[in-house]
Amino acid sequence: MQYHYHKHDVIIVGAGGAGLMAALYAGKEVDTAVISKLYPTRSHTGAAQGGVGAALANLEEDHWEWHAYDTIKGADFIGDQDAIEFMCKDAPDVVYELEHMGLPFDRTPDGKISQRRFGGHTNNETKQAVMRACNSADRTGHMILQTLYQQCIKHNVNFYDEYQMLDLIMVDGEARGVVAYEIDTGELHVFHAKAVMLATGGWGPVWNITSNAHTLTGDGPALVLRHGLPLEDMEFFQFHPTGLFKLGILITEAVRGEGGVLINGKGERFMPKYAPTVKELASRDVVSRAIYMEVMAGNGVDGKDYVYLDVTPETVNHYFEVDDSRLPNGEIRKIDDHFVKTKLEDISDFCRTYVGVDPTKEPIPVQPTAHYAMGGIPTDIDTHALANEKGDLVPGLYAAGECGCISVHGGNRLGTNSLLDLVVFGRRGGKVMAQDVKKMEFKPIDAEAAVAKVRAELDAILNNTGTESHADIKQEMKNIMTKDVSVFRVEEGMAEAVQKLRELRERYKHIHIDDKGKRFNTNLLEAWQVGNLLDLALVTAESALARKESRGAHARDDYPERDDENWMKHTMVYLDADGKVTLKYKPVTVTKYQPVKRVY
Amino acid sequence: MQVTLKIQRFNPEKDSAPYWKEYSLDMHPNDRVLDALLYIKNHIDGTLTMRSSCAHGICGSDAMRINGVNQLACKSLFSKVGNNVTIEPIAGLPVIKDLVVDMEPFMEHYRSVLPFFINDDPAPEKERLQSEEDRLKFEESTKCILCACCTTSCPTFWATDAYVGPAAIVQAHRFIFDSRDQGSQQRLEILADPDGVWRCRTIFNCTNACPREIKVTEAIAEVKKEILFSKL
């Protein structure tokens, strides 16, 4: 069996914000390499727009404790409060570190990092929106990704670009490496390591309308499941309220932070009905449900399933007057065309390019879009992966970023907290791995066997003469999940979804592909990735079906209330080789905030 | 609308030279060229190979030559490119397969200009201050996504692959004009090399190709001026 062999103390899979931050920190002390199926700067961190949350108080009073409470409340009280407090307390320091790395934040008039309002972030005393999102125009994620990659070049981090991870090497319950496929040549590589960090991002393509790149296929979490390990809180998947109609392209919450309002087909601003205090700046689950309810009530634009996001200065300034919304100096807020064009430059470009709308003159057609996985690979606060609901660790395995679940986002993530999660826990994970591996020796692996297993899986796809198409199966999965495991959920729909997903998994065994070659065979890799998405869709649907309450992004018509007595707990889902799903639960860590009813 | 796509195909395991293949499809005017390519890959011929990821113009994976002009397939709508569309890989880099080129020579040029923040002073406790005006001086060049549309549209780069190319100069510009950075002199020396900025003949192909609407030629001119000025 032919393969290439590499040995590094630390292997990080994925080169987005979390992977690169971890690589920088681990790489300072131990031999570290990053494997990425994309060139690092293609990672989807680059799509994040509005900002990274940190209570710097550059423009008005703010405190990390307020940020922590907002996050706990945003999470609908199912986030782990110790981890949330750590993240929000660490936030200012990590943001200053990004600035010291050269990140070009926008500036306040006195030269500090600029901050803007965002959904769910409030002054805990007045309950009004607070300026906490540190931003660089509307491409903060792009700036973070570029800055971290630049620093990796500066510090000579090892990269294996365009290598697809196909398996984890697990021996005696320990992670000891990775098998990866070099996309250019089709050759297999064994990466022997003391520590493996998964930082593979999300899996939005499980749904039809998504803000995610189509390369986000949940490879890390799917492999974790396949090795008999659990995933946490998979039923909590965020639908961002404002995706561009039909395309799902993210239109940042910063549009609303800067004053944009949501208008239904009757021309009414509807958010005051659903969130009287902060209106459009309620948390994302609340706003997505409001849009959905407007559409269900026949108030969509032209009777269709979308509404308008209006950021034309005329409308915005009108509502600043109505709301009596003022600047810190007491003047009524006001925006103009130039402000929209410079502060929301990229989204102006998206609107012009894809729907022919100039947002300074016309409203933007929007609908909820599958955006972010709150759940994922369970970890402790040091990014160590958990083996079970009892909290035992998987030696050698780590996870950070969207593919992990610490859990800092609970039932619903606040805007700006994803970028924060990446850099805070990427940094912490990098430091922890460096310390851990110094105490460890390389343990033996059977590289031949690891390669043979992967080769057999690839051959099973390459040599399959079935009549099914992985692209069709993927589309059917998207349709099922969009119809029944989306913004609103009910028992019958989800039960039917589970049944249909099981049928798709059977059909997936009979796919065939056209490309049998070795060079740049994306046909083969995409077929393999559909298998990952199917596993994640199934455990999402099963976890959702079991949770008989409404909390955060998991909203059920048949159980409309939150049920803290029975359901204030994290789901831990296991999937065996036959497709059998087992659900277990673990308690939520509460430090000092008891659940209260969530109103915005 | 009925569209005809004429795509340059090449499989290194089978073909001795690239060839053209035509596909007829029914697409909507608002569909992206990328949508058509993915349709072909998913439903007609799974061997068609291209890079793509975000599908909305921010990751830079799917740069290709569409009707003779470098652009991102995910930002090219049929309403703009029309119904007879020719698609080739970007020029000046070795073709691996179909529309996929070897990006390494491009990345090597990028890495050569010290594309990272340099400031060896001890960092302050909070942020380094920068005026809004200073921040704006390099705003344009921060938008670069390294898609290579500019560099691979440059006739000088086609003729001389040692030329560092517009993308690398834009990346250097991003730091040279950052008031917080201290590495400008080193970068200007690198770019004053015969294969640096002076190879630019101000043809403006790069500016026309940039999907991020960066005024690339202007950025190159600013760097040229800075080299002249700093040597005075």
C-alpha cells in the first residue's frame, strides 16, 4: 500500500480562524502543521462580516460581565457559563492582540478600534443596544483570516494546502494522527501526531438556503461520529434572519446595527411586535422566527417567503426619529449614502451584483438562511474533545471553532461571538496543545492499516456501479431538512425526516461517480463529503425530535415553551455503523445566572 | 435563457493537449456562471473540474477566464456575460486539470514581499492608535482576496513569470502605507528589483480584472512613487 508518512507534534485540520490561531500558538513551541482542503485564505472565516465582540468600551460604557450575560441570555440559558465568562473576559485581550498583529480595524475619531451595535448585545442596565462589535468595514472575518495567515507566513507555520482529511487514526481510544488525500495527486498521506485538532468549520449545506460555502461539509464532526464518539447539541443550528433572497448570501446584522429596519409586504415595520425594546436587534433566533411568522401570516413581499431589509438613509433616519435613537453625545443618529457605501461596502456589492439592488435607494429582499452550528464536537474549556457525557477526555483529540461545542453559544449564538470563539479558543487550544505534547511521546500507529481502511472506502466509491447520484441525494437531503428540521419544527415532520434520511443513507450506498482518475478528483471527494452531510443531518434530526421543548434556535410548534425542569441539559448523540442513534444528556454548567424568561 | 458554454478541458491522465467542449444548458439570467459549471459537474459530466467554495466572491477560489476576461465564476451572471460563454483557466500559471491551475508560483510571489505586519516595538497594553485618515490610506488594498485575477491578466506576467505581479504589489501596498508598520523600507527594496514594480507597463488589465474593484494600477503607481521618493 503506497503512502507518504509525516510526523508532527501537532496536526491541525482546517485553516480558518480557529485553526490558524491555534497553529500560531502551538507553532511557537512545538512542531506544528496545518492540513487544509482549501488554500487557507479561502476558508469561510473570510465570509464573516459585521465584527468581533469585545467589551472594549471605546465609544460608551461596557463591561465583559454584560457581554457574558448577553451571551448566556442569547444562548437561552443552555450555554456553559464558565466557558462563556472565560470567553468574554478574554475578549478584549485577544482583540488587542489581533490589532497588534496588524489587523486593520476601522477607527474611532480618536484613533481607537471602532465598535458598532449588534443583535443581543446590550447595556445591561438600560437594556438598550451597546456598541461592542469591533469591526473593519463589513469584512471583519476577511481581515482576521488574512491577518492570521500573514502571521503564519511570518512565523513559518507548515501548511499542507489542498489536502483532504479522510480519517482520524484512533488507537485504544486515543487520537494519534490523520490520513489525508493530496488533492492534486490523489496520493494518501499519513500524519502521525501527538495531538490532532479539528477546526473544520460548519455544515450549513445540510439545508437548501445557506450562507455557508459548499465546501463546509462537517468532515471533522462526521469522522468523530464514525469513531463512536458523541456530538453535542446538534439540534441547535442557527438560521440567520437576513440571507439574500434565494441565494442565502449573508447580509450582515451590522445593517440593522447601523439602523436598518425589517419591513413586511404590507410596508409595516414588524419587529416592534416581537421585540419591543431592541426591535431589529433582538437575537437571531427571535428575528428569524418573526420573519417566518410574518410570511406564514401572508405578510411576505408579493405573498412570497421573503421580507425587506431597508437601510436606505430616508427610512433609517425616519426610524431614528421615531425611536429617539441618539449618539453618545446626545444628538439624534443620522446616516447618509456615503455611510452605507463605506460601512457596508461588501454587502452593497453583493446586493448590486446578485439582485440588482442599490441598498442606498431600495430595500434588500431577505429570508432566513442556514448559518451556524451551535453544536458540534464536545470539548472542555481547554478544547480537549470529550469521549462521553461523563466528561472523560479523548487523549490526543482537540476541537475548536464552529466544529466544536464548548458550549459558549448554547441554543443560539449572538452575532460577533463566532469570530470571538475562533480567536479565543483557537489561542487557548494552541497553548494547551503545546503544553500537552511536551509531556507526551509519539505512540505507535499502524500506518499500513490506516491507509488500507481509507483506500477501501475510496475504492468502494470509485468502483461502485450503482445508479444513484450523490448530487441528487444531497439535494433531497437539503429539501427534507429545509421542510422539516428548520426554523419551526413539529413531531410528525421530524419523524418523517428521520425516516427519509435513513432511506437516503441506503441509497447513498449505491452511488456512482464519473471521475475515476487520481489527479484533482473533486468528484470523488464531493461524493465522500455527501456521506458526512448525511450523517450530520440524521443526528441533527434525531436530536431535534427528542427535545420536546422550544429553546433558542430549536423552536417547536407542538412544544412552544422552554422547559427548564426537563430540558436544561445538553444532548450527546452517538451514531453506530448501522445508523442507530443513541441519545444521552449532560448537565449545563451554571455559575451564577439562573434561567429567566427571555424578552428583548 | 438557453446558453452555450464552451469550456477548455484537459485531463493530465488522458489528454496530451487541452481541447474545447461545448455544453448547452437552460439557465436563468440571474444565475452565475458557477451555477452552470456545478450543474454540468453534478448532472452531465462529473469529471469537469474547477475550484470553488463560498460562491459569492469573497474566497477567491473560482477565478477563470470568461469570454477572454479574468473574473470569478460566482460573480459573473449570465445577464452580464451573455448566452455564448467561453471559459478557460486563468493564464500564465500551469494548468493542472480543466479550469484548475497550479497556484504555487503565484503564492511564492505573494510570500516574497513580506506580506505581514512588521513592528518590533513593544506592543502597548491596548490598541496602537491610528487616525481615520491614516487608516484610509491602505483601505483599498486590504480588500484583496488573492484570487489571482489581476496577476494572470497581466501581459508582462505572461511574458516574464519572474515578475512579482500586481497581487503581490497590492499586498505589499497594504503594509507600506500602514502608519503602524515598520517594514516599508525592506519591502520597497524588494519591489525596486528589476522583477519588481518597474516591470509594470501600466496596461490596466489588472484593474479591469479585479473582482474586488481595487484600483490595482493606482496602487502600483503609489508604490513606484514611494520607491522614487524614498531614494531621493
